[in-house]
Amino acid sequence: MSALQWGLWPWPFFDSAHEALAERIIAWNHENHGKVYPDMNTECRAMVRSFGAAGLLDYVVPQGDAPFDVRSVCLIREGLTYQHALADAIFAMQGIGTMAIRRFGTPAQREQYLEPCRRGERIAAFALTEPETGSDVASMTTTATRDGDHYVINGAKTLISNAGMADHYLLTVRTGEAPGAKGLSMFIVDAGTPGLVVGDPIEFIAPHPAAGLTFTNCRVPAANLIGEAGQGFKAAMAAFDIFRPSVGGAGVGLARRALHETLAHTQRRRLFGKPMHSLEGVQMALADMATDLEGAALLVYRAAWAHDVRGERGAYEACMAKLAGSEAAGRIVDRAVQLLGGLGVTRGNIIEQLYREARPMRIYEGASEIQKLVIARNLIKNSLPGA
């Protein structure tokens, strides 16, 4: 394998199963590279079906009570993002949009939703963000009021990935058992439920399917409540603790592609009568990029290894992995733009594409500032006497 291709890191975090998985990811990327679709929704649905057929969704919607292998999830997201960031986003949402059902759902809910999502026959979505509440989840205002054997939902959500093409939404709303986060609950809301309206597509700086949702007297069966009323915040955060390290993995994949493309460019181009990569200033920039990349990757896979091998479920390592991977991606791609000059900001160039794809990583699934708060509070808590 060329040094400028994606592959498994040569580190002790992995075993033979991860080596085999890396080959499957490479094969999926090769088989699906360059396919053309009439629109993004058609492309996304085709990718979900393809993930299911390839068995990749088994890693984000594990069968039965099989444990999550976070290293595998990070590897898949890294490998997919190296080739196609949209594929990574669609892959991850199948897990984020089913995690609460798997962990807290009833047997009937699991039977109805998990297997079709694992096979790629249904598309999942996760509806948390509201127009006036982003990181401040506890202050959300969308409500669900009990009415006999139903709940009536009123309010709005925004920036919801897969909105408009999802077959169901995991919706977190206020049911009012207590103030703040303790008064939130999570429901499964099927697409097409009367009172649920999907807004116009939201145009991001990089291709990504998303829209807003509005709920007007939307009646949802009480049987669609996930877990108990008042446990919605817990259910939402459980998904983040699993998937935050994998956002870091996606950042590593994007940054790795940026470094490889930059290396290739500096080998092709000549400046001042010599190869670009022979200039000391260029070499220093490449060294910074490589060091930044490997440091982030080590934090990502340390967090994943700690979850899989040592059973550590805390947010400290997960948030650090997400922070490191997403922030490193931004810095590395920015250096790549600088080294490519005008090409780096020319529409259609891979570095320009990566630049647009990298920026949202520092916001979704918890902005960098939120990750820092969680890291610092865990650090302080564990340093107190008696901790």
C-alpha cells in the first residue's frame, strides 16, 4: 500500500479483525467511488443500502446485545471520510438515530426499528437541536403533553440531518417531570405522522441532507416513548459518548487526505527552480501537519481502545478525542490551503472541498467549547481530594 493511500494505522490498538475491516472499507470506497446520482437524497439512500449489504451497519447497529466496538466505528468513519465525507455522515446517522432504541427501547421497538436500519432498508434521524437552543440542550422548548394513550407534540427543531428522507426520528422534547434536563423525554416519531412537517432543505457549505421540523398537535402513541419519561437527556447523551470519538476519527480521515494531497502537490510542483517539497518552509509546514495528525489519531484511538478493552465509558476521553480530531482537521486543511495557494481556494479542487467539509466538525455533536467544558470539569472533579 502506498504511503499516500488510506489504511490501518500500524499501532497496538488494533487486532486482526480491525485489519480485515480496513480492507473492507477500502473495498467499499473503491466500489462506490465516482458513482453519479440525480440528487443527494437518491445518493444517500443508495449509500445506506450499500452499507447494509456490505455489513458495515452491523458496527453502528450491532445485533442483539453485542457490544459496540468503538475502534471499528472510528476506523469506518476515518476511512469513509478520507474518500467521501457525505458517506461518513450518512453512515454515522444510522447509529445515532437508533442508539437510544437499542439501549433503552422496548423489545417491540427494537424489533420494529433496529433490524431494518441494520440492513439499510430504513433511514434513521436524530432530532435534538432547536432554533433557539443549540448547545444548551436543557433549555429546549418543544413539548409533549400526555393525552390518554398518546402524547401531543408542539414545537420546532432545526439542522436535523436526514430530515425529509428519514423513515423515523428520535425526538427529544420537554415533558416537564422536572426543570431543565430532568424534564426531557425521547420519542420515536415516524415520518408521515400527521402534524409533522419537514421544512425546506438547509444549504450547508458542504453537501449534507438536513432540514427543519415543525410539530403542530402531532399525536404520537405513548408506546413510542423510549425508556421512561424524564430520561430523554440521558438517552441523548448515551449516543454522544459512543459517537463523539468517531467524529474525531472522521476528522482524522479528512486531515489524512489533506496531508496526502498536499504531499503529492509539493512533489509535482516546482518553485524557484527546485521541487516545492525541498523548500525548508514547506518542509516545516508538512512536519506540523503530520505531527498534528498523528497526535489527534492517537487520542481518538486511545479513547476507542479504552472503551473497548478497559470498559471505560466516561466522557473525558470521548470529548478529548472529538475535540482533538475535529480541531486538528481544521488546522491541517488550513495549512493545505496555504501550501496550494490559489488552487486551495478554487472550486472543484479536493483541498477546497476538504476545507468546507472540515469546518462543521467543530460544531456538530457538541461544539469544541462544550467538549472543553466537559474535559475541564472531569479533570477538576477527579483531582479533588477523595476523588
